Amino acid sequence: MRRWVTAGLLALGGLGLLRTSLFTEEYLRYVKEGMRPLLVASGVLLVLLGIAEAVAAWRGRGADRTGSGGGHDHGHDHGHDHGHDHSGVPRVAWLLVLPALSLLFYAPPALGSYTASREAPKAVAVVAEDGFGPLPAASPLPITLTDFTQRVQQDTTRAIKGRTVLMTGFVTPADGGDGWYLTRILLSCCAADAQSVKVRVYGPAAPEADTWVTVTGTWHADGTLGTSSAAVALDAASVRKAARPSNGYTDALPLGS
């Protein structure tokens, strides 16, 4: 019995991985795009191991039947049950059934505001003083949350002052005070190492948590622009719903920009 259950769990897990990584984009909810070949290879390996285990169990069952048809040495202790394993399946193994089935029939949702509200904000890289080039003349200016943060707190030329910017992310409620957060979650490898980058938004009421939106506005003047005291915040002029990107775990420019 144990070997058949093991074979089934291996095959279910493998098929779930293959369905998620080969036929859908759902794998992008948990890992970066570059991990796809490894997921496919893992799925194939698990299916093959499940088949091998099932074949071994079937052969072992056939051998038991053949052995039971021959003569017996009545001098042996009849209390022993030769060739059978009645130890059962460890209870913890049954916990693998639900994750395997979920990969096949129901993929858990992508990380969102729940994760972002409990993770420390990602520290943006320090840019050299001469590392900031001139901003494009476009208005509104499409910009990532990371670039906006760097411009607000590190750009001593204060080029962001008075500029109308355009950013896309999802909504994370703020714990207290006014406003809410425009958020992006970034992955180094997989969902286990997720970090968030956030810009506080003032003005329009917060849409529902996890809603993807595009926000247009100007820097919320609080603190000294170009220093670490500057608030990473935006006075929003407009907020409109946006489609979630196929790979939402990047801090990319707004779609169509």
C-alpha cells in the first residue's frame, strides 16, 4: 500500500508542476520567469519517479502472489508475515496530497498586500551623485517605484520637483494616518525571498486592497527633497484600475509607456 501511495503522490506533484509551468503562466506567482526550465525538469522527474515506483510496486505484488503458490516450510514461525509491509503510510505524507492537488486544480493566488504589509520595505540601491541623468521631457513621466524613491531621496539636482509622474502597482492599505501604498513585490528567486517597494499615495480614497492601479501625481512635499528625509510619497491627481502584468514580481514601467 505504501508504495502505491508514494507513486501517486510523486505523479500528482509532477503533473501539477507540469500543468503550472508548461500550460499556464501561474508559475510566475511563485518564482521568477527564469526558473521555468527547472520547474519543467522537476515535473518530468517526479512523474518518472512515480511511474518507476508504481512499476516496482506492481512487480512486488506479482512476486508475492507467485511465492504464495509454492510450498511452505512449516518449520518456520507462522507468526511472521514474509514479503509484506503493514507499517502503513506515515500520516505526514498525506499532507502532500493537498499541495499536489492544488497545483492541478487550484493555484494559490499571487503574493499581494498581505505579504507587503508584513515585509520590511526593500532598501533601494544607492546611486552615485553623478549617476542621475536628465529626466525625459514626457509628461506625465512614466517611472518605476524604485526610480522614484531614488530620485526623491538621492538626486541632489531635485529633478523630480514639480514633475507629474506615472506609476503602476497594487494597493496596500496603510496602518494609520492618511493615504495608502502603491506597491510592487520583487523576487530574487522565489516567493520565499519576496521584498516590497512602496510609495505612499495621498489624495483619492484607497481602492480595494490588491487592486492594480496606475497613479498620476506629483511628489508629496514632506522633508528635504534629494535627502533621506524626503517622503517617498505622491499627491495623486488620478487613480485608474490597471491589469496585473503577467509577471507582477518586477518593478517595471507602466504598461504602454
